[in-house]
Amino acid sequence: MLRELLAIFRSDEPLHKMGENFAEMLKLTYQMTVKAGDLYFAESVKPDEQTKIYKTDVGVNRLERTIRKQVIAHLSLRGTSASLPYCLLLMSLVKDVERIGDYAKNLAEVKEYHPEALPDDDTLAQLREIRVGVETAFAETSEVFATSDRDRALALTREGRELTHRCDALIEQVARSDYNARTAVAMALGARFYKRTAAHVLNVLSSVVMPLHKLDYYDEKEIDTAASEDEGA
């Protein structure tokens, strides 16, 4: 499915522009995620730092609306029914990327509840590792998507699922800790927002591995089956 979509992006001018806009959405939301992480782990934050993230998000939302408009305009033309599955795929993916921008805003806003530095302990060290994992996977996603690299998509999907499990375990760890309420909320929200970011990155990666009707679905058995099919090809 993705290979065909990319071929259409590259060969047809209207759809090519959609592909460029989607790539820009990925770039902007990645930048937002990194900046939000900087703010979340910072000892202090300047008042205008969050504003920069909000302004970038405005651009992301504008791109989402533009792509939707482009898809509708394209499908309204005669003879475009063959590209309907690919347009449906793109409509789903842009929503995932838009949500990543929302979670970046949410992560940055945690500093409002806990303006002082977070406790420099093992829990925070684990959360930093999760951040690195999420940002690393996200940084690779654009290239994996653009090249339809199934092998790397499968590897990143496995790593991403492990990250989401680690986020769940960390929230449980925070719930059993002796943190004060404000710190516990800040730590739990950080883990939760990184989990949701990772989940939406996984949804984008699923487009490289899964057919359209299984988009956003990456059950372990399905991933293993896809990997086996690749090895046997």
C-alpha cells in the first residue's frame, strides 16, 4: 500500500504536493516533540518557550486542513477513484501526526504544574531513556516512510511497543512512590504523554507494514508474520 502511495506522490502533481505537506507535518511535530522534552526536563522555563510550541502547532493544524482540502478536491475530479485507498490512508496518517503535536503541547504544559526541577533519581533517569527512544524512533520515521523500509519499520515498531510498555511500568512505579502529589502528577503525565507520542509514531510506521484495513494495528503476531513474509521473500 505505502509503495503505491509514494509512487503516486512522486508522479502526480496534486498528490505530490500532499506528500510534501505531510513530510512538513512530520518535521514540525518532531521539532515540537524535542522542544517539549527540553522544557519538561528543564530546571526552569522562560515564559515565551511554550508560546513557540503553540505557534508551531498552528502551522501543523493548518497543514492538516490543507491536506484534507487537497484530498477532497482531488477525489472530486473524474477518474481519481483508483487513488481513493491512498487518500484514505493519508487522511488517517495526518490525524496521527496532528495528535503528536497536541501531545507535545501537553508535555510542555506539565511545567505549569511543576515549575521546579524534577527529582534527579532513577525514575527520572528511566523517563529520560524513554524520551531518547521516542525521539530516536520519531527521527527515523520520516525516512522509513519515504523509503517504505519495511525491515526498519518492523524493528522500530518492536522498539516502540517496548517503550509503551516501559511507560506503563513507570506510571505504576510512580503510583507506588512517596512523591508528593505535584511531583507524582508531573512524572506520571510525562510517562503518559511519551507513551501516546510513541503510539502515534507507531501508527505512522504501521502504514509501512500493514495493509490499509489494518492501519494502526500492530499486534505482535501480525508483526512476526510480516517479518517472516519479508524473510521468505
